Amino acid sequence: MTCAEATPLVELELDGELDARSVLELREYVSRCPSCTRHAASLRALSDAAREHLRRFEPPAGFEDRLLRSVRPRRISRAWTGTAIAAAAAAADGSVARAMTLLDEDALTIREQALEVLARLPAVDPADLHALGDALAGTDPQPLAAFLDTVNAWLSQRLERGRGDLARLDRLAEASEHINAAARDAETYNLERKPLIFNVFGLLAEATRG
Ligand SMILES: [Zn+2]
């Protein structure tokens, strides 16, 4: 084996896409080559760092309480079963307040609207962002929470699928960090939500391009 042969294999191994026999051969070679050892270590560090940067929106103090208080049970469809509620609670990281948000019919509309815009990335139509911004306008915590849950779930999925491309993984993780920091600021300081939407999709378009 040569360094040129080993280099792409190191990435495949990191992705778990190398068969056991090739893994053994690769490790044997890498352990004897200082340059490949360094390459493997830096790739692993980059991959770990990208994963660590993927943090979900951490709401400011009092956000969950406001969310729970703002839940209007009458708006939650009677069609929801225990299974749907359990699935929503799981999707909301076990938070009941966020689960209720996921089941709210208006929140579902926002979720669908956001998913449509996300599906078109890296293309972004300002008219879509205005529409989404209008749907999120005001200070009601529910629409914002529904929007952020949707974006974060979409980002997690992208990060899972994009494992082979470390540069892209890194860009997505960085975008995720900026998006959640911006959302936290918007909630803490009660900022206009339309600029937040434009900011979020600007970051996502940049991260998904190329
Ligand atoms: Zn080497």
C-alpha cells in the first residue's frame, strides 16, 4: 500500500464503509506511516468536532413555560392518538411543551411550509421567506419552536447522510450553531422574526451550496 492509496481509504473507514479485511490492512499500513497516522488523526478530530458543534436550540430561561402556557388544546386535532403524541414527545426530545407544539395544527402548517422551503435549498425564493416570516410574526413562542424543531430535524438528517463529505459536514454544523444562536437571541430579546428567517435561510443556502 502507498500513501496515495491509503488516503481515500482512511475516509471510508471513518464512514464505516470499509470491509473488515481492508480495515485491518489499512490500519497495519497507517500504523507504520507517520504521515498517514497524522492524516487519520486530523480527519477523526474534524469529524468529532463537527458533530459536537451540532447543538440543538437551547431555549432561554422561561421559554418552555411560556410555550406550555400558550398551548391552546382546542387547536389540537382530536384525531391525534396516543402513538402520535408519543412520537411527538420523542421528536421533541421528551419535552411535553414541545410535543404539544408539534401537535398544534397551526404549528403543523408552519412545519409543512418550512419543509417546502428547505427542500428547495440551496435555491431560496424571497417570496417564500416573506410568507414564512408572516406566519411566524408576533411573540407567540409556538410558531418559532415549530420552525426551529423542523430546521433542526432537517439539519440532523443532512448531517447523518452527509458523513462522507467532511467539508460539507463542517459547514452544516457551523450553520446549525449560528442558526440556533440567532434563534435564541430572537427569543431572548423579542426580535422581529422575519429577519431571523432570512438569516436562517441565508446560512442554510451557503452551507448547502457546492
Ligand atoms: Zn502513508
